[in-house]
Amino acid sequence: MYQKYYRRHVIKSAIIILFLFSFAIIATYFIYNNFSNKRERDIDTGNMEVVFHSKDGNKINLTSFIPVSDAVGLSSTEYDFTVKNSTANSVKYKIVLEPNTKIISKDDCSNNIIPSELLKLSLRVDHQAPVAKILSEYQDNILYEDTLDANSEEDYSIRVWAINSNFVIDKDSHYHGIIKVIEEG
């Protein structure tokens, strides 16, 4: 009788342990996948490495937004990235924000894109005060040009918002952009 009870208890314990072990493996898998989608995106430009600190990488997709004041725009979603130079030479580069033509053509939304005259962009370089300008004021979409010393890095942050104006923005208006770091020379 005691052996029968002992055997049932062992089997019951083994099933519970197997269930808990399986649950732990499945939970770990789902947690890992959730965080891996939020990891940083690396882009190699040749001599430099660019690390984008959001799951969207270098893509800016503003799909449902309304015109706001600069104070609100400066507290909107940040697109952070780091430019690293691991070489022994300084590298000259520029940061460019271009329309994301792949997404625009895929979504067939070119009629709904907010013109650059109605978008304001804030660029913050290495924890300095951000500089905000209307997007169309940047010549050739070049936001910033600099030379990065050997074995150094700089952090950047970009925010984009629609400015308050007399122009009425349709509720379906949006913006698709892509941040590029281009080495020169």
C-alpha cells in the first residue's frame, strides 16, 4: 500500500516538475522574442558603425499626428542613434533625412505626405541643446556634417512634428522618412 502511494506521489511530482519546466522554457522564449524586437539596429557605413536605439532602426514613420507647438514637438518621440568610429583615422560624414520612397510607393501614399515646409525637426548632438528648424530649411536634406575623430563616438537625437500653421492638414496626412549617415571622402 505504501509503495502504491509512493509511486503515485513520484509520478504526480514528475508531471508537475515537467509542466513547470516546459512553462519556464516557453515563457523564456516569448520574453526573449519580445526584447529582441526592441534591440538596437546596427548599420555599417564602411569605416563607421551607426547604432539606432529603437526597434524601427533608421526609419521615421509618423502616421497619426496633428500640428503642435514647439514645446509639445520637443517632447515627442525621439529617434536616437550613435555614430562610432573604431578606426585609427578621422572620418568625415553627414547625417541626411530623406523621404522613405520604398514605404511611400509600397503604401501608395504620396498624396498624403506632409510637405517638408510643414514639418519641424529638432536635432540634438551629444547632449547639447537641440536645434529646431523647419525641415525644408535644410539644404539637400543634410541635417548635420562633421568629422569624427579616431576611436570616438557621438550621440544624436532627432524629433519630427507638424508645425502649427494656417494650412489645414488632412487627418490621413503622415510622413515617412529614413535617417542616413553617409561617409564622405
